[in-house]
Amino acid sequence: MTTDAEHAVPAGHTGWTEKAAALRRVGGHLVFDVRQPASLILKVAVSDMPGTTVSERLTITRDGEPLTAGEESVPGEGRTHLLSTGPGRIVVDYQAAITGTATPPPVTAAERMTYLRPSRYAESDRLGAVARAEFAGLTAPADLLAAVWSWTGTQLSYVPGSSGPSDGAVDTLLSRQGVCRDYTHLMIALLRALDVPARMAAVYAPGLSPMDFHAVAEAAIDGQWRVADATLLAPRATLVRIATGRDAADTAFLSSYGGTVELLEATVTAVSEGALPADDVSQLVSIA
């Protein structure tokens, strides 16, 4: 499948004072073997972002021959590409250029309900006692976000390969190590346990090293989704949203059903024009 698309949405008032993000170029290159017929879900395309202009190209092949994928926009989660394929080597190439600054949407009542609940990898119902003990005396959502962000960053060690795909926030709390998805799961579980709606965002992250798909937390603060990244590995102002959800179960870049799939290669690119901005962690920031 090869698609070229360009979307332009007039920028509106954003309600915040950060400068518009510079031109950002992002992309993903995936190679995997399908050994039996399978249905695949891909989340590599950037989300629709009112206030930005996106030029993009997606190509999917099987053993060198073009494949056709359908596209669905899942409300609240982002864009998903669906693919049914027989055995063979699948190559996915995605490239996008983003200009402008997205208009942060307000937090809806439905989102508040959804993102207060426990989920597969963010077991907030099991962390209530820990959260209340560690953050006693704090009540304002902004203060709780700052405290949970700082606590997670100081309590965990970033260790690639230290966690598995089935690990959740409780596993991370016990092991005190992990990667970006683990940091994010622990943050959002603690925030939900403190009655602050919180969710995961899968993003392209200019400045990230080593480069990969990245995961960050978002918390509902005064009616806006504000982003926090306890790994401190990339400036928040340049992040590009791919998908949003309760946890990694909603935001994985590849899910397969009905057949055996082996991922052989995943290469991610994310760059921002000019120098990367400084990231003042004392400031509230929305994904732009």
C-alpha cells in the first residue's frame, strides 16, 4: 500500500503560551516475518492534530509486492492501519513531516471517567495504599503530577531489556527499573490512584537517545491534558502524537492476531528543525 496525504487545519487559539513547534520529520521502518495468515494492527501514523499540517507517506509490501491496508480512526486513540496477510516478509515504511502547533483539546467527561479506571498495565486499584502514603498532604492535581513525576524519576533506573511485554505498574514498582513504557505505566497508575485522570501517549520524540518509539504520561490538569516524561530523555515541546490510550494495550505499534509474527527490525526516526528546545519541567506542557 502506498498513500500520500496532506492535511491542513487552520490553527486556532491554543490557550497556552508556548511557541509553535518547528518542522518535525518522523518515520518508522518495520520488518517482520508472518509465518501463518494473520491480521495485523499497525499504529505508526501520526494522529490527526488540528492546528498542524501533515505530509505523509506509507508503504507496505509483502515479499516486495505492494499490500493494501485499511485505515480506521479510533475515537480518542488515533489512526490505525489494518492488514490481513498470508505468510511472507512484511516491510512497513512510514514518513511524515509536521508543521505548526496542535491545538490541545479540552478534557472531556468521558475521558475523565475512562482514565480514572484501572487498566491492564496500570493497576491503580492495587497501588492506592502506596500512592496515599507517598503523596500524603497533596491535593491539587498539578502538585500531584509534579510529585508523582519526580518520585517516579528518582525511584526507577532506566535499564533497557529489564522488563517484559506483560509487566505492569506493580511489577515496575517492585523491580525499580524499566524503560519508557514502564515509567509511564507507574506514573499513570499512581495518578489514577490519587483520583487524577491519566493516560499513555505513544509518540515520536525528537532528541530521544537511543531513538525508538517513545511513551509518555498525560494527566488531566485544569481541563487540559498535560504531558510528563519521567525518563527526561526528550523535550516535551517537540513530541509528535501517534496514539493515545489507557496503557500499552491501546498504543502498541504492532499487534497480531491469528498467526505467528516475528519482528525482525524496527527503526525509528524523529528530528526537529533547528536546536532542540530546553525543557523546563516546572512548566505545564501539552503535546503539540
